[in-house]
Amino acid sequence: MKTPKIAAALGLAFLAGPLCLAQPTSNPPPKSWVDPDTGHRVVRVTDEPGSASLYFNVNGFTPDGKQMIYTTADTISVIDLATMKTRPVVRDRVRLVEVGRKTPTIYYLKGGEGSATTLYGTNIDTGATRKIADLPPRGGISAINADETLGAGTRIATEQTSAYGPPAARAGVTPAGGALETPSNKYTMMAARLAQRLPMELYTVDLRTGETKVILKNNDWLNHLQFSPADPTRLLYCHEGPWEVVDRIWTIRTDGSENTLVHRRTMGMEATGHEFWSFDGKTVYYDLHRPWGRVIDLASYNVETGERIWYDLPISEWSIHYNATRDNTLFCGDGSDNPPAWWASSVNKWIFLFRPERINDATADERIYGPGARALSPPEKDLVHPGMLHSERLVNMAKHDYRLEPNPIFSPDKKWIFFRSNILGPTYVFAVEVAKADAKL
């Protein structure tokens, strides 16, 4: 089997068998191994204990797809995906927003908690840094648009601030260094924060002039802002709270128009969450439960055509987060240490690969009615199109503490899935090869 360039760049010692994870404390942790339960090669990409890849829906790749950033406790660093060499770019304790999609710029926040929060940008290639804007009181920036002309953020528009959730969660930015980020009482925290009904503003910041413009005001908890990767005027955001009590997923234009609900609940305990864009900016994917923990789908909504596809998967393969390749031909998930409902007994501690299948085409008629059967007419366009996800286990995560969410991300060439994990003790960035390791290894 031909070794992918990324593997060759890592200089892996391809062993004849699986590498045992148990190591004396005086020795460095293993750099690579073949998972004995799955046959897939796993690589520890970073060397710094406490290093972490980004939240699953935050762009960490440069526009050319050749570099990926990660965080440590006091730096934002970059990985050259051709050589797997790493280097720090921002040496400071800052709050990362994301990497630009037009230029290789890292956007991040400094200050806050008593001082003005300021947005900065640092060019990955040159190191040139510029101050972009001082933000409104209690405000942050969570997303940068496709042409890097606008940032978007939210703030509580009153001196009465929320007592719930860490500062990074309130600002909607990526926490640094792989800290355990999920509180043990997360549901209680989210319900209590939602019940406060604090007045909030959703605003944009012009990255050229620093001008701030409010585009939405209400008393809902506004969070998880994500600009379309392709359309600089379309913003995805959520009405935060326990998933089954909010109509969560919305899009809006940067001028405040076309405020659109992506999915409306139609039954009790129906839940949606952890939404993310396709790379081409045409589709919003999200986790859908009808009701919570019973019927589970990775759902999709095409913002241009209105087409909906719901890819069904069993509760034993439910993941906290999902992600997609740039061509939408493969999906991945990071599993979970807790089933999504009290009646389920499965513990899904795996990194999963999913292959999607549409089942509402003409071939489905043959499966249902026998050979030669064909649909008399195509499916009605306003109906949800069904599908299913066929799974493959890539990494056994039995030793992972899921208070740190793995947040899987495909490499641009879709040969690897990056994730953060503490399976070796400290948190590191790992990559698992999508193709199985050579049978000779």
C-alpha cells in the first residue's frame, strides 16, 4: 500500500504489530501505533502536554489547506501538514477565534474580565500582528466571515451578567490548551442561564474600520456563531439552552435580514444541536433527535434549495460532534461516554467514520418491491429525504475522559481525522488514518 505523504512526513516507525500504550513514566509517550481493535494507524501529532486541536466547527486550516493551528496553555501554534513540523505563532494567553479563509491570519481576543476585550490578527507566514478593534463591554467575537471583512459576536446588553458557564463559553471562542471544558452539571447550568432571559445583542464588527453594528436584539441566549465558509453575508447562530426546549438553529444576513429558523420542533423532547457548515457553505448539518435519544439522525438542510436529508444512525453510534469532508462524501464522529438517554445502555467511546447512503432514489424501490421495480415519479421535493450512515470504528477511546470533547476534524485531503484526547494522560493532538493500516504491519 502506498504510504500517504502525511504519514511519510511524520517519519513513522511502522511496526510489525500494535504498539502497547502502557509506557514507563520516564519514557516519552508513544508517537504512533496501530489500534488493535480497529486496524487503523493513530499518530500523536503534537509533543506539548496540554496541546489541543480546535472545536469541531472552528476553522483551523489556512486557505491553501497546507497548515493547521492548535493551542497550548500559552501559545497558538501551527502544524505544516507536509512536514508535520510545528512552531508557535502567537506567544500569549489569548482566546482563539479562528483562522481566516482568505488570508493565513489567526484571529484572537485579548483582555476582558474587567478590561476591554480587543480583537487582533496575526499572519501565520509573516508574524505581522495588528490590532483590529476594541469590542463593546461584555462582548466577544466568535466568527470571521469568508472574505475577512466582518467578525460577528454577541454580548449581554446589561450590567447584569450571567453567572453560568466559563468565560470562553460566554464569548463563544475556543478555550486554550485542552482543559477539561465540560462541567459536570452542564444541563442544569444551561437551563438556569436560559431562564435568566437576559437581553442580548448579536452584532458585526467591520475588520477594516472597527465599526460595530447590532443586527439582532432579544432576550434569548444567542451563541455558537458561524459564518458560511463561502457566503460572507450569511451567518449561522443558535438560540442556546437545553436542546429539547429551544428552536435552536437559525441563519441571518449580516444586515439583519432573512432571520430564518433552520429546524422547527414538532414533537415533545425533539432536540437539535451541534450544527456546522459544509465546506461549500450550501448545507447546515446538525444532530437531530426525535425524541431525545430514540431516533437519531445527522440531519442536513440546504440553505439554497431547502432540501433536507436525514441520515439515520443507531444510538450505539451517536457522537457528541460530527464532521464532514470537504466534498461531503464522508462523515466522522467522536463518540460519547454517556448514552443520550436513560433507556440506552451503550457507551460509544470510539472515533467513528461514517459513509452516507441516500435511500430515497429509484434503487430503493427494488429493495422494497423486488427486481425491476421503479418509482413512477421522483420524490416530492418538499419531503425530507431519508438516508443512513454506515459506520466504521477507527480509534478505541476507552481510556479517554470525555469531559474533554475530542472534536474530530478531517484533513483537507480527507486521509486523516484530527482530534484531541487524553488517552495517554495529558492532552495532545492526534490523527487517525482513514484507510486501514497495511495488513503486513
